Amino acid sequence: MECSVYRLAERRRSVRRFHSGQVSLEDVLYAVRTALQAPSGANRQPWRFVIIYDQRVKARLRMVCEQWERRFHEGRGLPEWFRRWMEEREIGWEKPFLTEAPYILAVAADKKAPYSRESTWLAIGYLLLALEEKGLASLTYTPTNPRAAARILGIPDSYSLEALIPIGRPADNKGKEPRMRLEDAVFYNMWGAKND
Amino acid sequence: MECSVYRLAERRRSVRRFHSGQVSLEDVLYAVRTALQAPSGANRQPWRFVIIYDQRVKARLRMVCEQWERRFHEGRGLPEWFRRWMEEREIGWEKPFLTEAPYILAVAADKKAPYSRESTWLAIGYLLLALEEKGLASLTYTPTNPRAAARILGIPDSYSLEALIPIGRPADNKGKEPRMRLEDAVFYNMWGAKND
């Protein structure tokens, strides 16, 4: 068991291929319980979670997500740097993790709550670290057309689908993408100013 | 040292009054280092941090934030439930934590990066847990007029100021706001469905 948040954060990487072997539901619930402890605007706790393990639901989700991803990837609106970034990582319109991972966690946010999106993503930060603690890999996948995916899950219009998070054991051996240095991310007292 | 992300998350509460006594800058940097390990859209790492300890900068920030808070609190646009929620907690337009806390961490997000806001708030989730690990209290304060506060710090227009996070030792004895039960936040396979 890791004892340092930094070490969990450093160890955690995004994973796009999963082993289909079973994972303990208790471990997934542990991570959701952790997320529920996050702060939120006016403590409205705008988040709701749908834990998907039914293979038919996963297949429907994947189909709809890939339809929209395909349009997006083949469309002209894609910035060149982003197309290159995806190509280098072999990220295409296909999203096999949506059926491979034993669990897909859909995270929805109550649109009427103040700072609903901000609070929900903060809670997702808690969630990822708790999953890592349990040795579970994840990806914060954001569907191209969240509403289309939300409809598959029966999520009402008053909630926005923020992410689909596949959870399981990693089946790729890619490393973690490099992170920037502290000195490049931090200023002191004023934008652009270094510490004296 | 806590060994469980859940226990850190559970222990962590929002704090609005701080002791002005010194806090180790290294501990603040530890939390920022942790945040830098978070995933982000296309790994663009859109976040930048301004660590404010200069008392004059804090005073200017507080003045501008309170000006806008006062308008907001005295305005008619405030929903009644929100006004009551704030009154019950004695949250007014005054923001003493902006000058009391030894550090104010301003978090800005590159507006041009994909999923910039989502990524930045996920990283704030990492940050809060790392602060808690170091025994440091915090609040994710979102200014009413982020642009006015950003100008004080010289943050360029291409970045949005997402939060001002006071960091220090708590000087209130308020408990943590209650959280919802797992059963009320989680569905299985379909919105509204419980596990069988």
C-alpha cells in the first residue's frame, strides 16, 4: 500500500487497453466512496455515478461513442497538432476499452448546481487516486457527443455526462506521458515571477 | 502519515479561517508537484500556479474579490436556497481568508487547451489530498469576478483564473459538511437502477 499521495499520483498513468478479467466491485466502490468526500459548490454534491458491468450496455455505449468519434476523427475541424498527437499514440476513433474494461464508470453532474462541472472533476481527481491505490487502471474518456452516450444510460437532460471511466487491469505497456517541471508551472506573487 | 486515500478524503474539510503562522513552502510545493502528475486533455497540462505570500498582493486580491462579492451578496440574482445556505454558515461577502492564510494558491487554466477546465479541476482534486496529507487546510474559493482577480496577478487573458486556494492551519472548529450515502449516488448499468 502506498503511503504518499505524490507517489500514487506519479505512478498513475492513463491506460487505453484493459484485461477483461474480473475486478472487485468493492474496489470500485471504495473509489466512489472516496470521490463522495470531495468538496463541492455549496456542498450540493452534484455528481452521480453509473457503474456499468452489463456487457450489452457497454456494447451499446461503445457503438454510439465510436460513431461520433469517427465523425470527429474524419472531420476537418480537427486541429493539426491534435491529429498528430493522436496518431503518435495510435489513438483512433475506435474505443475498445469501452467493452474490454470490466467496469465503465459513467460520471454525471447536476447542471443546476453551482460550479457543477468544477466540483465533479475535482471529485474525479479523488477517484483516480483511490483507484490507483487499489491497483486499478483508468482513463478519463470524454465522449465526443456526451448527450448521445448519456441517452444510452437513461441519464436525464438535467444532468451532463462528464466522463466515461473504464476501470480494470492494464493490458498495454505504454509508459506515462512526460510531465512538466515544477519551475515551469509555478510563479510567485505575480504571473511570470520566480521566487527570490 | 495516512495510508489510505479514502481516509485523507474523509478527513479533509473546507476551512474559511486560518492562523497566520508560517507554513512550510516545501509542503505547498509538494502539493503542486502532486497536481502536476494529473492527467489532462491531450496531456496539455493547462494549469499554472501562482503562489502568493506577499501580504500586499493578498490585500489587493482581497479588496477586489470583496468588492464583487458584496455586489453579488446584495444583488437580487441570488437564489433563496443559496442565500439561506450561506447565512446558516455565516458566509458573507467578506473573505478574511484571503489575507489570513499564509499562502494563497491561484490556479489558472490555458483556455485553448482541450478540456482545460475539467483537467485543471481534476488536478485540484490531487492537490487538496496532498495538502491534507501534509496537515494543511484549504478552501477552493472561486471569485465572483475571476477576471478582475486575475488582473491583480497579471494573469494573461488567454488563461482563466479557476480558483484561489488559501492554504494554512485551520482557525475555526467547524465540522465537515455531511456527505450523501453511497447508495444515493450510485446506479448500476442504467440511471435509477440498483444492484441486484
